[in-house]
Amino acid sequence: MHFLMRSNTKQFLFWSKHLYRTCTSRTLASEAKEKIAYSEMMQRRQQQATRSIVVQVQSENSFPELYNYCASFGEILSAHHYRIQQEEEQHYILLEFGNAQEASAAITASAYNDELSSVPAHSPFLWFRATSGKRALKAAAKSIKATLAVVNGTTMLDSNALTDLLCAAPNLDKQILYLHQHTQLNDLGVRLRFLAALQVQQAVSGMFPNANAQPFGSSVNGFGRMGCDLDLILRFDREVVGATTVQQRNQESRLVFHTKENLTNGRSQTQRQMESIGDMLHLFLPGVCHVRRILQARVPIIKYHHEHLNLEVDLSMSNLTGFYMSELLYMFGELDERVRPLTFSIRRWAQACGLTNPSPGRWITNFSLTCLVIYFLQQLKHPILPIINSMMKSATSDDIRLTEDGINCSFSRDFERIGFRCRNTSQLSELLLQFFEFYSQFDFHNRAISLNEGRAIAKPDHSALYIVNPLEQVLNVSKNVSLEECERLRIEVRNAAWVLESEVENPSQPESEGAQLAWGILHLFKSNEKSIIRPNMFFKPRMVDVSQLFDSEDADSPTTSVEFK
Ligand code: GTP
Ligand code: MG
């Protein structure tokens, strides 16, 4: 019997339904699909991480032996293999136990390597000492019926394979869907990210038993691609998931903790705390390497690489609005199944024509692009998404969230209560073309975009691109975007509309003999040099003077980066 299905079939079905939901664009708007509240999704994923361990093995062939050994600690619900290409190929298996006690029994029973002098830290990251010879391996393989649920689970589709896949799609709508389905962060990717969060949380839990480290951003909002970075917020109390229990206890208990007084300047306090946390991660946590502190940015962060997860992590301690914004994005993605596939195509197009760039700078970010998509979907004659003001208006007392700076992040978390009904039945391909046409006409010079009101408003200042920050409405999400980059955006959306128009008119795979020709959205993903209109000024090398990012109040732009030695 299949390993994953041995037990807890319900749980498996839940995740497969949630993560591998396939859809056809015809049924998108009308089909009532199960929507899962963000807090519930986060809670389930956090619990799943507490039941899991990651074990380095020689290869996936070690699985039967590992299974036999670990089954003595408890029931194993699922096993997922992945590999990381370093100097040598490294293999890992994530094992999910029946409950957190069983996983922690496996961790507690683990040994230290006598041959190495190392810091004796406990964590869910282990390696498996292979002892048996070939004969024992065969015997182990024979004795268990379980198989790996996933093999090579973090391997990304290479661009040639993706191109072939999109070429073979029957029509443009399917191309957009396939791109999303085959490049989105998968279940294993999410599991590994929640384990990275749990490792940090457990590391500080001795001093802060209420500490909570939670992924946010594209790792959890459903807009993440395979290989995306992990944004992590660490709080010393449980504030992130609703402050009620802490508040209640603070009011009721007559025994009160003696504590250290906070410095008067909250920001420098946070910076110093983050410095210590960065040191601690660097010195004690297995897998954590290349730790850098970027403490002068608007949101101070510690960046590091996790070598057992092949993951870049941005850890912050004071970015609650970012966290709540992820919840809003998650809800927008859940509200209509067209939102994420559409956004994936637009992000890919922006990347291909060089509008976005992995390093922070004066170009548009993926987050700002997503805001452009959401606004476009709100302002349609038959809107596909509600405006944020209506989500705020339908908030109840359970939805009240205030950050420590008093920023109001209250909006209804209940899909039904928002009361939004979508009557728009447009196909994905139509929406993609309309997106490009809409922004070809948009008056970026005079108008600012408000997702709160779902309309364009007068620009409050001279920023090239102005998108009102939905949770801090005095700020501009895209303040970092230069005039030159905004102009490039205008030109590229026009080019894209022009390219796509003929594809939408002939939305099916072209008849071709022999090799498949690139068609449909693939024409949008041609690299920068092949763009049609391109004044010379836009070919300037895209280096950025980091000091110019200092005045950006609202871009997560690092100002200085210090690597830990
Ligand atoms: P990628 O990392 O590019 O895959 O996308 P991302 O959505 O994770 O973006 P990023 O890492 O830049 O930011 C993480 C999250 O922080 C976003 O998803 C938003 O929820 C939030 N965020 C980013 N920039 C802003 C901003 O300017 N204002 C607010 N309120 N939230 C932001
Ligand atoms: Mg991110």
C-alpha cells in the first residue's frame, strides 16, 4: 500500500486538494470551491512542522532502512525525498510522524558525532548513520511496503522543459494555467519553510516560551514560485496570531513577571536584539550559514542561507504589516482562482523583460506588480476582487489586529462576511490582454493606485509610480521605482498588449510539423533584447547606488549589509 495513504488519508486529501487543485478556466468564477482561512492554514502547517524531521541520507535508497529505524519512534505518516546540488549531491528525507511527541522522541534519541567537536544543539535536522551492507539493505526494502511519497521533491522544471510543456498546451488559457501549476511552490517546499521557522522558534523558546516564528510573504500567500525566499517574522510573544490570550492574561493574573526594561528608542532596541539573534543563529544553529545583518533598512532584517534546505531566509522582528499584508494577498488569491495564474504570468513576463530584478533597487518589485494585478481586477466593470475598504468595513471584533505602532490591520477574515459576488466570467487569456491594455492607458504621471478604494486617486507626491500602501495609507509601496523604470513599465505593457493581441485572436496551439513553435504566452517571455520599442536610454547598465535607497520609507531596501565573521 502507498506509504502516504496508509493512515491519515483525510489529511492527505486535504493538502492535495488545497495545493494541487487543478482548475479549468471555464468553471473558475462560478464553481464554489472550498476556501481555507489563513489562520487555519498557518496553524495546520505549523503543527505539521512539529511532527516532522529532516534526515540527511546517502540516497533515496536509504529510505527502507531509515523507515524501519524511525518506525520505532511512532507512526510515520509520509516521507518526502529531495536533493541539493552542492559540491557533491546531498540527499534528504523529510519524515512526518503521527504527532509532535513522536517526532521529538526521534530527536531526543539522536546522538552526537564523537569524531567531530561541535556545538551540541538539538534541532529537527539530523543525519542517518548507514550501518548495513547491501544484503541488509535488500532485507529492509523487502520488509516494508511503504514507499516515498515524493522523490526529488524540490527539483524545478528547467526552462526548456517548461517551454515544451507550454508549447504543447491546447490553448492560451491552458498555457497560463500550466505555467502556474508547474512553477508554483509545492507542498514539500512549504513544509521545509515551516521547518526552518520552527527551528528558529525552538532555538529561542528557552528564554521566550511564547515565541512564535512564522513564515509570511510568497512562501505562504500562494503567490510563491519554487525556490522562492522565505520571509520570516519572529515575535517573542504570540501577538502574530491574535493577542487576545496574552492580553487577557495580562489583565487577569496577579503574578507578574520581572522583566528587563525596553530602551526608549524601540528601533535601536530591535536592531540590537536582532544583532544578538543573528549571532545566535550563526554560532549555534545547524544548517544556518552566510548570516548577514541589514539593520539600517526600514525593516531591519537578518539574512541567512540554510544549507540543509537550500533556502534563503529573511528574518525580521518588526514587520507585522508585511505579515498581515500576506494574509490579505492570500485572501485575494483564494477569492478567485484566476488571480494566482494571472499573477504568475505577469510576474514571469516582468522578469523576462527585466522589469523586476532579484536585488533591491529602483525597479518594480513582485509585491508592487501583484498590487497592480489586484487593482486591475478590482476596477473591472464586473470586478473580480473586492476593494479593501469593504473588507475592512465587514471586520468584526475577532478581526481586530493592531501593530505595536498602532497601525490598524483589521479586515474581515471571513470570506462569506465580505459578501462579494463575482459576475465576471472572462477567460484568463482575455484578462491577461486586458491587464496590459489597461496599464498601457493608465495615467501614471498624475494618478495613484488605491486598492483600498479600488480607484485611481490624485497622486499625493511626485513619485514616478504611486501605489497606496493598503495598510499604511500614507506610504507608497512603490516609492523606490525611478522615473526611468516607470517609463520602461509603460513601454513594456504596450509591447505586451501588442504581442498578445494576435495571440488572443488565435488562442489555440498553431499547427506545426516536426518541432513545436513557440506560441501564446511564450512570446511574452522572450528576453529583454528582443523587445520591440526600446529607446537607447533604457539600455543603461542596471546598477544601483545603494545610498539612494535611504530615503525610501516604504521599500524593503537594504542600506548596508554586514556579514557575520
Ligand atoms: P517574492 O519574495 O518576490 O517571491 O515575493 P514576496 O511577496 O515574498 O515579496 P517580499 O519578499 O518583497 O515581501 C514579503 C511580504 O511582505 C509581501 O508578500 C507583502 O505581504 C509584504 N510587503 C512587501 N512589501 C511591502 C510594502 O511595501 N508594504 C506592505 N504593507 N507590505 C509589504
Ligand atoms: Mg519574499
